[in-house]
Amino acid sequence: MSIDRTTLTNSAAVRQACREGSFTDHTAGLAPGFAQANLVILPREHAFDFLQFCRRNPKPCPLLDVTEPGSPLPSTIAPDADIRTDLPRYRIWEHGELVDEPTDISDRWQDDMVGFLIGCSFTFEAALSRAGLPIRHLEQGTNVPMFRTNVACHPAGVFAGPMVVSMRPYAPAEAIRAVQVTSRYPEVHGAPVHIGHPGLIGISDLARPDYGDPVPVADDELPVFWACGVTPQAVLAAADLPLAITHAPGAMFVSDLSDEELGQ
Amino acid sequence: MSIDRTTLTNSAAVRQACREGSFTDHTAGLAPGFAQANLVILPREHAFDFLQFCRRNPKPCPLLDVTEPGSPLPSTIAPDADIRTDLPRYRIWEHGELVDEPTDISDRWQDDMVGFLIGCSFTFEAALSRAGLPIRHLEQGTNVPMFRTNVACHPAGVFAGPMVVSMRPYAPAEAIRAVQVTSRYPEVHGAPVHIGHPGLIGISDLARPDYGDPVPVADDELPVFWACGVTPQAVLAAADLPLAITHAPGAMFVSDLSDEELGQ
């Protein structure tokens, strides 16, 4: 039995509904003003390299919290939460293959696991909206278009691969304002990584994103590209680890941080 | 045979002299304009927790580079350098005890070791000087006074302990300017952590620093406190690890980064 989304107006309510199993859907628009996060869980054996990868690639992988090995508590961003139960849905990866999509991972938890909570673009999209900047894919009711680039991330151990970017089209003056607004949020991908010439970063056709849905770009607009939280998931899939756990797409962890706490 | 300090005007020259064994002294004032760094080397077994500790405590432990396990090359800040040979002097710690102070650690290197290069206050002192702000301990020709505080660092695994701070006295208008100037350098300790009331952070007597030398503070001045790179060394000593290697006090790693590259 699914709970009414409109009742989930704060982070604790979302997490409680997930924990009880009464909410298993995507989290876009829930608990407005609370920062949401991507989740990656790895055994300690791979945690140093992944932490290095995130440190070396802060734009696609901005860390909001990293748990102590064996502890499921994200003590910095939501001390009362449990990352084993408090997300709507998870994905279990074995050797890069998706093997299960459960709503609770308590039975897969090991006493050496480390959770990485990575900033999400929902926070900067809220800031763009407050600044009066339109967000094309939201207007269209679709998912943001995302593209693999030819820009290599800085590798760390087994973790390597290209940066994935999300794209939002803007008129030139809006693009300038979008740079200013998102620069204030370095912990949720920050300023764009590219603007205006997709071919220069290996994107040949804006109408054919690698993830998400296409959006129209008018002749007098510029495509603006931000580093995207899909990057660590793509890198993780390529790393061929015996076991990794992530959130399911769109089914994020809702933290107690306010979006504004992440602003500068 | 020791080389003439005044010939060591750039980072590569300092490192070459260290590598050849012709320079084993402190590095203050060498290679002006190049950023210097604190060094901590740990076996991989403890590297995740120490990286977490630094991430959770960025003011005392701002990371400039972290090497790949087994690689002595600090590829981000000095790709041609070797952290086993390119510092003037090292300290070898076994179970928290100082057991040796060699000028080369090649014979202690293990194929799972990780080097952590941590920003140093020399960079922000250069910026303070350029802004016309006096630096009392340099005027006095002594080491900066440093104090253990009652402010606990955020622990990570075996790493825990109080924040150590350095103190520079300023007239009120200078103190305001010093906040502004050092805020531009988050990767080398950044803005002060305290100003004006040492008792509030557990410091009872400014004339008796825990490390370094005392400096006079006039009645119309304020003591200004910055997070200090001695913090990770004190935490390391308390962690009682079988083996850790650090630079010797004042004998820093000289990187290829310019001080200005670390400014915002």
C-alpha cells in the first residue's frame, strides 16, 4: 500500500515511509527544501579508492557524507537515518551486473560496508528556479538529458571512466545567470563544466542523450552542461566489483540538510 | 656538504638538492611563490580512515594531494617528484614513538604505502605579507606559537584528538583584513577558527604555547587563531600505529603549485 506523496513534506517523513515499506517511488519534489543525495555502498576493501576517486573528481562526485565502516548511520547529514532501510529502492550490483532492486538492503549489509552520499542536482535546480530560470526538462515533465563525454575523470585504483554530464538549455543571459547561481553550490555539482560547443566534449547529437530524455534546444539558446551524479554509478558499473549497492535511479536519500545550507 | 640556501629558488631545485642529499635543513623561505606541504605516509590499511579524517576536518587537514597506494609520485602537485627522497628530513614513528629521523625513506617504503600532502600556512603567510599585514613571529625570527585547543576534531576510525591552532596577533582592523585575506585560501587552512577569547577554546596562557615559541600580544591587539597542520601529526602520534612516516618539523615538501593557484 503506497502512501500519498503529498504528505511527505519533510526528510524524516520520507525516510520513515521508506523504512516502513509504504513508499517505494522516486523522490523528485518530495520534502521541498531538503537536500537529496545519491548513494553508493561498498565494502571497505574498495572504500579508500572510491573516496580517492570522489576527492579527485569533486564536480561529478561531491561528497556530502561518508559513513564509518560498518555503520549505516549518515551522522553528518541525517543522524537519525539508516541507509539500509531509508531509501525507496536500491540496486544490487555483482560484477557490474544489476542483479536485484530491493526496497531494503538489511540482508545484504556487511560489517565492513561504507556508504557514500553524493550531492544531487535537485538542490541546484531549486536554486535555479528561485532565481527565475526555467528548467526545460521539468517544463516538459521528463527526466534531464544526460550524456557521456570524452572528458576522462581522474582515475583512482579500479575506478575510472568518462565524466557524465546533464544538460539544460538557456538563452545567453540566462546561461550567465545559471553559472552564477550554481557556482554557489559546489557540494551539488557547482558551476557548469561546459557551455555552448557539445562537440568539444565528445557529444555529437543533443537529441540522443545516453541517459534520460531529450529536450529541445532553440537556435538562440546555448546548451549548458553540469557534471552529473550518474558519473560515479557508471564508473562503479565498469569497475566490475564483486558487490556494490546504489540507490535506484531517482529514488534518492533525503537528508536533513537544507538546500540553503549547501549554498555559499 | 650543504648547498647554499639562496640558490634554491624554485621547487625542482629544492627537491633535487634533497634527493642528492645536499640539503637537509628547514624549508621556510625557500622557492618563494611555490606552495609547501606537510607529509604523512601510512600503509593502505589505515589510509581510508586517515583520508576520512582529513575530509571531515578540512581546516586543519586540507589535502593538496593523495598518492595512489604504492606510488611515491604526487602526480597532482609535482608529477616529477618522489616523496621518498625529495624532502630534507623525515620522521619515522612506530606505535607513536619517534624512532628515526632519516633524510631518505626509500628503505622504509612498502608497496602499499599512501602519501598525504597537506596544505601549509606558509602560503597564507605569504598572502598576509602581500596584503601588508605584519607576521609577529617572523619579525621576531621565531617559530609560530601553536596551542592544543579543547575543540575536538571529528574522529574517523582510530584517528581522533583536539584541533591544534597557530596564533598571530593583530590590531582589530588588521584582524578583519586577515580574515578576508586568508578566507581566499581554503586549501591552506583558510579563514581563522577563532579570534579574541583564547579561554573559550581551552587556551589558558598565550605565553606558554604547546609547540613553537611565544610572541607578545599587545593590550590593543587580538590573538587570531588558525587551524594548524600540526593537528594531523598529533592525531597520528596518538593513534599508536605500527608504522607512520611524516616530514620533520619545518622540513616540508615543496610542490610545483604556485601559492596563487591555491587562492580563490
